[in-house]
Amino acid sequence: MHRSYIYILIEVAKRELDSRMLLATKLANKGYSVVVGEKNQILWNIISGKYPPGVIFDKCAQFVDSKRFEIVHQKGFVYTVLDEEGLITNCSYFNNHRFSKRAENFVAANFVTGNNLNEILLSAYPNTRNIVSGNPRYAMLLPEWRAWFKKEFDLIKNKYGSFVLIVSSFNPYPEVYKYALKGMKEMDDKFKLLMESYLQDNKDTGLNFVLRPHPSDQPYVYDAIQIDDRYNIIPWIIASEYIINAKCTTSLEAFISGKRAYTWKIPTREPAYRLANFFADDLTELDQSLTDKLNIKRKEILHRLLSNADSANRAFDMIVEKLENLSFKSALSIRKSSIHKMMHLKNKLRFVLNGDNYNRIRQKFTESDINYAHEKVSAECPDIKIIVTDLVMEINC
């Protein structure tokens, strides 16, 4: 049987999973065979010959500079990306480290978050096939998608009631710092001390604090706060009274959802932290109301960085339409294979030899994430056929 295959790759489940699964169900309902799951597992299956040619939808374009891409390209796959790293970025850094001449030549569709990133890319790569779509995961912050997160929202509220959400991005595994910007560790340590001091000062005020760590952070041990790393950030933001942002750009997500964000205002030149500061208010001014002038300026910056920020469906629709246009039928079908099961051992050896912590890599996408995805798709489309193998789902009508 001839079918059109679309492969949706996910790297960090708690960031990308919900929007990617919703995208997968939209495509499956249109008659496509959709394979969605952990990025490296899918790529290994492609390279080992388990999957027939189709359209790949990835999270960033760096993969085209790897040797693995040569094999994928030679096997007849079409490669597309939705950039997850360029919402807030430095022009020189992004064009030198996040994109390349090969990406300009080989990426069939480069979905970008907004006009700012589009201009950055075109300044160095005028022939890149950019589509200014916005990002569906930000669209899911809007009220139209509250039902998708109802179960998670209810579980959070039943457990924590009324609470203040602390969102962090300052506890990386030690080996991460060798790739980081100069001074990052010092800034992280300062934020940790500020948070610990704040919690200590407020332990008798009756405020209920919950810390939801960044998905790539190492485990926390803080007696003064409840810690919960489950779920996408969206139901946490919606369920909270307000958020305290510790060096994390979720202040922008809070702004989109209509929630107030606060932070410790530490001066910095780093673009992501500057944006976090801009969309959050000073924690020492908790009771001050926002001025109309500041709100208008924030909306202007938001719409320059993120297209379709006020639409629940436009980003999804633009991506689906382009993937449909690029899709093609294959006479081949997915076959059984045992070689792909070597992937985790191969990855573990590679990361250990590089001096990295394999647990940091594995925690980005786990078996519980694929079970969560299965539950979501089954609820959204009860008549769809789903096959789960390792950390990958095959979805068909």
C-alpha cells in the first residue's frame, strides 16, 4: 500500500511534546502515517532502514551538519525544522552556531518564530526557505487549549491548591558549564542564593510555593519548597496565582497566558535573561500595578519575536499545510527491526566517553512521556490506530 509518512522528532518532551502530539493528530486525521517520538530513536530507526522515506519535522537545523544527515538525505527523506532556540538570540551567535550554509541548501522548510529571527537568518542566508509561522507550543497558552490540559490542571490544583509558582533555569549538570557562556555559573549560583534567601524570608507568611524546575536541570534538594517536575509548563502557569521567574523566559509565556511574572532584576547582556527581565516585574514591587505604557511595549516586543501569538490555530495550520505540500507517497512500509534497540546503549557509551552525564540526556524524554502522549492522542482521536515501540509512536487513521 502506498502511504505518505511524516516523522515528528521531539528532544525535550516537557517543552515540545504536547504541541507536537497535537500536530501529529491533525496530520493523522488527514490520512498521513505519522511517526512521533524521541528524536535520536527515530533518527536511528531511519538510518537502520526501519522507516520508509517521508518528511521529517525536527526542532533545529544543526542536524544537517552531522554525518548522520548524509545518510538520511541519501535515503530520500525531506527535512524541515521548527526552530526552538532562536526566539531570543544574538544575530552572530545564531548564524554561526544554530544555522549554516548546508541548512540553507538542504532544509526544505524552516519554520521560524517571528520576524526578528527571520531577519537574522536572511541577513546571512538570503536563500533560506523561511516560513514565519510562530510556534504552536506558545499558541497552547491561549484559552482555546485549556481543555487539552484539564487533567494536569486539576491534578495540580487538587495537590497544591492556591500556590505561587517558581520557575527555574539555573541548576545545570556541572558538565553543561563547559559549553556555556562565560559567567553563567556565577549567575546561576547568585540566583540560587536569592531564591533560597527569599524562601527563608517568606516561610512563615502562609504563601504556598512550588518549584517546577527546568527539564534539563539536575535534581533539586530544597527543604523549604515543594518541587514537582511533571508536565508541560502551561498547566502550571494557568493553575498558579503568579510566577516567580528565576533566570527563565517563562515570564514571556506567563504574559501570553495573562498571568503576572516577577523576578530578581540582575543586570545582564545575555539576550534570553534580558527578555526574562523585560516580561517580569521586580519582586520587590509585588503590589504595584502595571502601566498601560509598559503593557503596550511588551505587546510590541512579543509580536516582533513571536508571530501569531494571539491565534490558537494559525501556527498549527501553517505547519500542517506546508508538511502536506512536501509529503509524498512511498510503496515501502515500516518494518520490524531489532537493531534500533541498540540505540540507548550506543548513546550511553558516546556520552560517557565524552564526559557527559547520560541521565541528563535521558531525562529529556522518558517512557512516562510516551505513555502520556499515548493517553492524549487516544482521548483526542479515539478511532486512530496507535502502535508504541520504545519511545516512538506510529499513528494511523
